[in-house]
Amino acid sequence: MDSSDNSTEEEKQVPKSRGTRKKVTRKGKDECVPPPNPMYRCIFMLENAQSDTDKFAALLMVTKLIKAEELTETTKRALINAIGLGFLTRMLRTDEAPEGCPPHLFKSIALTILSCFVSTCAGNSALYGILPSLAEIVQHPDAYEDDLTLIKDAYICLTGIAQDSGGRKAIINFEVVGQLVDTYIAEGYYHEEALKVLQCVILGEGSGIWVDEPEAFTKLMNHVADDFSREQGEQKFVLCAILSDILPSLPSCVNVTEATWSSSLHSGLADIIFSKLGREMRNQGLRLAGVTLENLGASWVVMGGDRGQQLLLMMVHLACIEVRMSLEDKSLQEAVALASPTTACYSILENAINYMISNESLELEQKQKQQLYAALKGAFHAVLSFLKDVSSDESYTNKPKTQLFVCATIRVLGAWLAEETSANKEEVYSVLPFLCHTAKYNFEWNKVKPTKMKKKSLGSQQVKATTKEKLPDILRFLLPGLCHLTAEDTARNILLELSIDNLLFEYLNEHWEGLRYVLGPHGKSEVCEVPESQITSSTEAMVTICNIMMNIVVQEAERVQEDCFYYTLLKFIFTKVPDIPNEEQYLALCGNLCTLGLMILRHQHQNVKGSDFTIFRFVQSTVRFLWDAHNVEESQDFSTLVVSSLYNPHWDTLRELWYLGMMTLSNILPTIPWLCDFLIESEWPQTIVKTWVIVREGGIEPNLKTAYEDFLCHLALSSKPALTTLRESGAEMVCRNHHLHDLLSVISVYCYEVNKEYCYGHFLYLKTPKHHPEMHMLMVSQWLEDRQVPIEVCSKVSKSFLKKFRSAPAPDLCSSLAGLDKWRKNIWASVLPDEYSYLLDQLYSFWKKERLQQLAIESSVARMLKKLHKRYKLVLITNGSSVAQWEKINCVDAQKFFDVIVVSGDLDVEKPQKDIYDIACGELEVDPSECIMVGDRKDTDILGGVNAGVAATVWIDLKMHVASPVQPDFTIAKVTELVDILPLL
């Protein structure tokens, strides 16, 4: 085979016989005329060789005529092209040798040449054909012990091939990886070189190196980890570095818990971490600790041995010390010089923080908690001080290594901010502008590949040495922390001044565009596969952005209403939500965008045009998300409302989102009249009612029942057609079957015809405001979140309390207020995790305060009662347990307005029974016929007044749209209108 056939196009352009006027070929009796220059004379001879024998003879002439130091890259390329990789491959594969010569002469010469020219041949696919021959040589070194240089040259060739991507992939495809592992384990001649080749491939290909041979990874790890656990000298730290290089390539198919190397690695690592070592050796151990946490997780450290928990704590403490030593009182250049051990410590801190916050099985004594917190606080004080210093030095962007180290520092701070914002608050606030600036800079840099024009537009301080590599996605690491920070007034104000909402919207759009092939409409020509890891990462980022935006919308209502930016965001949501697939992995994203859209719509509805079709598609998608969450078809008895199978795997995450979505939708119904019509046209409300018809009593979870009832009440109160439709769907029967008292008061129909005489009276009934437990529990969850309790724990605690509070009646000890407090507090104690028990007293005080605050009497009502009390005798009648009701009465100081207060819990009767009214009238020493009854519930207040035979009934129509064939004698919209009708009685 002619050697020129094996050259690439680029190589063919290299001059092959410089010094000749023309290339002379043999035709007939014509003869070649070689050029006089030795270099080109050799090339000429090689190119015109008629057989392998002739070429071999010419090759021998090369070694005599050319000195290595005379070769340039150009002449090297010309020379190897003239020799031909095909010829060298044939020499490698032959086992013959001329008589009287060493048995491996041809192989030795071929490898000597290849080892010299391997860098020149980089990227030439013809070179990859020698891989099987190279693997055979290094795997059987004993066969070549008489020529060890041959083995050494084989490794030089393998190392050269592994330098480029094509070569590394060829090593994997030719299954040379497993042979290199076997060679290293066998510990033959130059076996350390086999490991170096493997490390080179791992560095470039990661876990892809083991794609065809995952068992080779296990073999290698078993061997290295076993030596690592047994070694006690300096070799232990050499193996430590090797393991740090190998472990990141862990194949996903390997079961770590069953692997032999797992326990050996844990044992060897514990030996280093628990030993008193010099800083350099300790940093080797910390590097491996960072790698293990990154790839095996903190749970592997804790569960991997008897001292697992202590090992994790020691890792964290040592990492904190190293971070402080590397950052405190150091210049930027000095800190960057220590970047390698410092970033390893960052990895330890990030993974350990995430684990310790989310894992309830980690049992620490109070002293350990205090020591750990103090260590972390000190480390992050150093981090914050370092970043504050860097913020005043814009030159850090000029050096890639410096820039990457600063980004790594911001990343670990993001992990701390995601879980802890109460410490170092002022320092955090001071670096927020720098964090946002860096995040924005990196984001804009990564959006478009840098160009010369772009570099000019970015400014001189932003020009970096490298313009091809993407920068770390800092904003992604800061998102969880921003979620906490936007809940705090000071931090939120700083962030909004920095236009964080605009940046987050751009970032949201960027992630959406990255997933447009799975989330949005596209043509057939655009279809392509999106990695599952990218889908997961992008959806998580977008969900967190939604949570941040929700914080802003709730806390900055005026800004949301006035800033046109939020209308732009709303339009984005209107347009994108309908394109989200109705699949399990996108439910959280869909629910968050739907809820955020509803929250913004509440403030921006005046800017939404009725002709805008996108809002109808958005509402349709929102209804789908809320509607599909529950059904009876998947319950075991077909009469219980259960979470659907699509939502159930993620219901712990979706539950609070679903309730928030229902509450937000309910609250905007009175604001947007056409929305009620749309909901009725969708038939979702009718389906809710019809579903409840077949649901057994008690077949609906209490919180769920409350959410649905509140939604249907708002719907009925906001639209007369909706009210009529609900009645026709059988809502009244559903209300009676499932004890939906509030909804029943809206749509009930009582067929009573009562003849009354309108008389002057002395008897008034005034209801206390209603308590909304679902809203109250959301406030409790927010209170816990503000104290750095994870959101999933907040939700679980509040929901568990509400369930126990409703299901378990107060015991006998609740006969006093102290007993009632003790009973309620015990319920909170039973649902609050032990690590947050220190919050119990504060939590109970907050819950009780917020609960009672909802009962406050408005000033206008108080003034009316004071005025009436001067002229009339007033009685308050209320249903409920004695202690609980008197607690409310005392809270609002109702005694000063009423002559008599009657609580059903003190008696054996309650409204609407006639006896309780007789008791009240007896206390006043008046006849019921001399009294009037005022209340806002027909089923207890108005009906009770009729049963008692009062002179007149006055109904407070808080819902405004309720109609009934049995009407009270008077109807008022609010209680203060009572003074207007009293003169008519």
C-alpha cells in the first residue's frame, strides 16, 4: 500500500520532495533522479519504493542520513507521509524477522518511528488501526522482556493517541480500556504507564470510558481501593490522587452499595481524615473527600462505616479550616494559587450542607450542632469577605483561572444561602450587587459565543484570555438562595433595585428555549433529542424562578400592578403554558407557571384584552392542572376522592402548589367576571359536584373539601349563572351530604313560609368573622420558611397539625384556657421535628395570634354596637365549645357590647334549636316576640329565629347573590346597615 493513500488532505498539501524540479516516475526504462538534499532524498526514496522490502531498506537509510534535531513539524509530516502508516502497521503485525536478527526487529523499528511521530499524526484515523497491536504488546510484557524499549515505545504511542478526542474514542471502541486495566493490575513492566493512559482517557471522556466495559471500572477500583486501605506510607497519598482521578468516571450502572471497593475506599479515606497530617497531605485527603461527596453523596460517607457520621463532621470541620486558611488575609493572587484544595473543600461544604439540611436521620448532639454551625459560619464569613474584596477588583475577569475560582466561591455561597440566610446578613446584603453582576455577566456571555465585536461591546474589563469556553452558570446556583432572600424586605429591595426580576425573566426564557423541542411547538425538521439531565435541570431552574417571582408578587403588589414588565411576563406565561406536555415530569413546572400567572393576573387583569385568545388557552391549561389532580375512578371503593396516579408520585411537592393554585383562582373570580363563564363552559365545577354525589361521606380529605368548597363559594358569589348551574347540578344535596355549610348558605333552598308580625325588639345576634384554616396554615408555613425550615418540612408540619387538630376533639383538660393551650401546643409538638423543637413556643404564639387576629371586630362595627348598646339590650349567641368560644369572645372584648352572651358549649342545646333562644330571652327577661334576630347563616341563624318566634329576622347577605323562596324579613349587605332598618321595626 502506498503511504500517500494513508495521509489526510492536509498532509497531502505538504511538499514531499522539495529540491527537485519535478517528480520523476518510472515508466519503461526511465530512471528516477533523487534530489541532492539528504532529507528530501530520503523522502524521495520512500515514496518511490516498489515493495515493503525496498521501503524498509529506505527506512534504514533515514536513520543514517537524518538527525532528529534537524526535523521540523513540516518535515516530520512529510517524512511520516512518505513512510506511510499502513507500512508501519504491517511491520507491527508481523512476527517474522530476518535471519540472525532479534525476533521483534520489525515491531521495534516501527514503534521507535511511531513514538517519534505520534504527535505529528494526531487526529489521523489511520493511526488508530495500530491500537490492537499496541494493546497486545503492553498486555504481554514478558514476551518482550529482551527489548523493554519496545514496551516503553508502545506506551508512548498509546499516550499520544489518547491526547485527542478521536484517539480516546478509538481506545474505547477497540476495547483497549479493559486490556489496560488488566495490564495495570498485573503489575508488569511499565504498568504505571497503563494507568496514566487510562487517566488521560478519563479526563477527556469521563464515564464514557466504561460504556462498553463497566466491569473494567470495578476491577480497577477494587485493586486501587484495596491497596489504598492497606497502605500506611507515602504511597497511600499517591493512591489517594489516583482515586480522585478515577472516581468521577463512575458508571451509572455500578451498584456502589454492593461494590467491594466501596468499603475499602471508606476505610482508607477515614484513615487520612482522622489522622494528624501536614497541610499538603491533608489537602490530598480533602480532595478525595470532595470527589467522593460529589460522586457518591454524603449518605455514602455516613452509611459507609461505623464512623460514618463522625467522618462527615470531620470532613466539614477540616474543610472549614482550610477555606479560612486559604481566603483570610490573602490577596486575590494568593487565594487563586490555593484554588485546587480550596475548591475541593467547597465541594465538601456544598454537599454536606445539602445533606444535613434535608436528612432527618442525622442525629447530632446539641454541642455538635453548635460547633458545626460555628465552623460553617466562620468559613462563610471568610467567603463573604473574599467576595467583597474581589468586587472592587474588576481585573479578575482577565484571567480564566481567577474567574473560575471566583465563580466556584459564589457557587458554594449559593449552597449556604439556599439553607441559611440569618447568619452574616449584613455581609450578604453587601455582596448582593456583586453576585447579581457576576451572574448577569456570565449569563450574557454564555448566551452567544463571544466574538470580536462582542468583546468590544462588553468593555475592556470583561475581555478574557479565552473566548471559547463557557463560564459557570452562576445564576443557577444562586436561585435557591434568591428564593429565600426575596422573602426578606431588605434583601428583596436590594435585588429589585438591581432588576433581578428582569434578569430572572431572561433566564427563564433561555431555559425554555433550551427545551423548546419538548415544551413548545416545532416543525418536523426541528425535532431533536434533549438529554434527560438537561430537562431535569432546566425544569428545576424554571420552577425555582417561579417561586422567586411569587415571593415578589405577594410582597410587592403595587410594583406588580404598575410595572409593565409584569404584563410582559404574564403574556409569556399565557403563551407558553399551553405547550407544556401533560406528563409527570412537567407537572411541577406547569403548576408553578399556572399559579404565578394567576397571581400576576390578579394585579394586571385591567391590561388583559378580552379578545386576547392566549388567556383562554392559559386558563384552560390551569383548569386542566387543577382538575386532573383528583378522581374517584382510581380509588379502591370508587367512592373516595383520591390523588390521581399521574400526580401521586410527586404529591408531596405538588400538594401545596395545588392548594395555592385553587386559592388564587378563587380570589380572582370576583375581579374577572368572564372567568366564571369560562369555568362553567369547561364543566369543571359541574363535574366537581357530580363527582361528590357518588363520593361517600368522609370520602374527601378535610383540607381538600375546604379548598373545593371555597372555590365553589367564590364562583357562585361572583356569577348568578354559575349559581344557577351549580344548583341544577345537585350542589344542595352535596352540601347536605358532605356538611358544606358555607356553600349551603349560598345555594340552599328552604321551603318555609312564615307569617310574622313586625315588632319592636331587643334581641340582636351578631356573628364573629369566619376562620379560614387553609389560609392560616399557609401563613404558618411561610413563618417556618422564614426561619430556614425546608419548605417540604413546613408543608408537612402545617398539614399534619391541621389534620390532628380537626380529627381529635379536645380532652377533659381543655375545660380551662390553660388546658386548651396545652392541648393545642401538644399537637404542634407532635408534628414539629425534633431539630426544630426550639421553635415550638414561638410557633404556637404566632399561630394563636394570627388565628385570633382574624376575629377582630372592625372599627365601624364596634362604633355601631356601642351606639346600639345605649338604646337596646343586645345578646350574642354562638355555637361551639365553651373554652374555645370564650377565648374568641375575650379576644375581641365582646362583653362590653352585649348584655348577655350565650355559648352552646355551656349548654346542651345549640342553634337552630328553639331552647337556646328561650334561654337567652330568659336572661334578658323578655319574650322572643319582642326581639329580632340578626345573622348571616340561614341554616342556623335565620331558621333558629323563626323557630323561636322572634318578631323579625335580618339576614346579612355577605355573599350578595343568594336567593331563596324563604326570605328573611329584612336583608342587608353588611351589619352596619342595621341602624338604617331599625326605625322601620
